[in-house]
Amino acid sequence: MSVEFIGHVFPHEQSETIAPSGPIVQPDYLRELAKAHEASGFDRVLIPHSSSMVDGFIIADQTLNATERLGVLLAHRPGFVAPTQVARKYATIDAFHPGRIAMHVISGGDDADQARDGDWIDKPSRYRRSGEFLEIVKQEWSSTSSEHFDHEGEFYKVKDAWSTVTPAGGHIPIYFGGASTDAVRVGAEHADVYAVWGEPLSGFRERIDQIQSAAAEHDRKLRFSVSLRPIVADTEEEAWAEGREILEKTEERASQYVNSMIGGGKERGSFRTNEGSQRLLAFAEENEVHDERLWTALAKATGAAGNSTALVGSYEQVADSLIEYVHAGADTLLIRGYEPYADTVRYGEVISIVRSKLAAREEAPVSA
């Protein structure tokens, strides 16, 4: 049972507990962080997106050039660049680094952040636009000089389009996220991998069933990614002590963190309109700890601003919890920590344990 590990890169050190210092773009730090992910055994790294962040395409190029096999999952928001151009951008990177780029489609859950880049349409319309955007992107990837295409829809009109550069095999993996009915409808039809935040195992299975049912209507079956924030140490006691320190620091600077991540003076409760955040906060109200070591207090502290539920324990305990998500249906584990560089190095041991145990179970003889 193979599993994909995805980390997280940014061009400067920052998290809920670490305030950024120095220039926003620190090339040496980005390169070292990328190399640390590769050395720890990650398959890809997520390059996030918001209206105030640095250009993700450049970060992707720098990350790929700094490493030999590490892939990138480049987040992109439809609506600001023509889909035919976006398709060629991804295909061009793929031509330089074959098989090492994937697209993470972010339709946009926050109206104010969309407006900063000049997008004023409502959330349901954004998801309809994402679906149409992906239709065109996929057509552009499969076009040739002799096979042009036209498209006329609600948001885009394209005439006689084709591309001189296309990805090998005519496709680049598409990841998609969102907890709303609109998100599920679009992702089920177009995504290869559906990304879910770190809910308790029962909630995670519920999401998989919901999304697979929608995908079945299109004769499709999706893979799934779950995003978690491991807090690991040599012993369970040390891990929980570290977790309490992280919670204290997070509570101290929650508003500053949300503001630095999204911008514009956002407060930690501003994410409550996002259905994924609502689900995390509901689980936090039910219990502080689910499934023995899924800790929701950090989600509550930030208003569930992004993936914010933690797995707390020793290296082996956290590895075992990650394996439970794999058995529940996860094909991809997206993990990131509160000390971005140091945690990336620590996670190498967790990744090794997970892969070793999964391999051992596959090789074990089946009893009669």
C-alpha cells in the first residue's frame, strides 16, 4: 500500500508560533527547506496561495531546481489568469521537470481575500467557474496543432485554441478541496485527488463516502489527501508538553498569524463561514482529543484558519495514527509542523516508520 507524503514550502520561516523576520523572499532558506523535504522522504511540497503571497510559479521553479526528485503541488486560484495560459504555464514547468508538478485548485473560500485581487463573484459562482476553468485546462493539455478546440460557457469564451507545449501523457494531476456541496460537485467531476482537512477518522470516512458517491455519477473514482499537523517527540509526554507550549504561543499571536497569512486585518473567527472550518470547529467543541491523539485545540485557537488539527505523540505513535488514515482511505498525507524547517527534518523518521510498517503488512503472508 503506497502512500504519498506532501510537505509545505514558503520562502521564509513562519507559522502560528513563529513571526516572520527579514525579507519575505529568502532564496537560501527556500532552497534549504526544499532539500530538507527531499532528504526526509517527502514526495511533493505544497506551494500555497493567497492574494498577498509571493508568486507561486516562481517558488515552484526555484524549489524544483534546488532538488532532484521532489515534486511540487502548486496552488492556483481560477479567475485571474486565462485557463489556456495556466495550462501552458503548468505544461512548461512539466517540460523542464517531467512528472514533478501537480495543480491544487483553490476556488476561494474568503470573499474579502478574493476582492483584493479584483474578484467580486460569490462563492457558488466561483465553484462553477472552477469547473469550467478545468474543462478548458484539460482540453488545452490534450490539444495539438491539428486538433484545435472552441469553448463558450458562463465565464470563458475560447476560439481555435491549442498549445505547442503539453504535459507527457496529456495530463497533470489535479488536486481539489472544499467541504461545500458546490465544491464536492466540481471536485468529483474534475479532480484526481480530493484534499480534506484533518478530521476525526469517522468524519474523514464520511467525507470520502460523500465525495466518492458524487464521483460515481461521472463513472469516476478519486484518491484522497488528508492534512494534519504532527507534533512529535521521543516520548508521548514530551510531545504533549511541546503541544501545550505551541498552543500557548498560538493563542498569543493567533490574530497576527491569520493577518500575515491572509492579510487585511483578518480576525481568527473570520473563517467560520468556510464549511471546512465549521466542521473542524464543531469537532473541537465535541472533544479536545479524538481517536486518542487528534488534538483540536489548535484549530479552535485560530478559528480553524486552514489545516490546523494536530496529531500528538511519539514518532511511532504518530506514524501509527497516520497509518489509520491510510487504512480509512487516504492515499496522500499532507503534513506540516510549527517549526517548518526543524519539523521537516523530524518528520523523516515518521515517514520512514509509516512506509516500513505499510510495506511489512503488504509482505506479511495471509493466514489460511
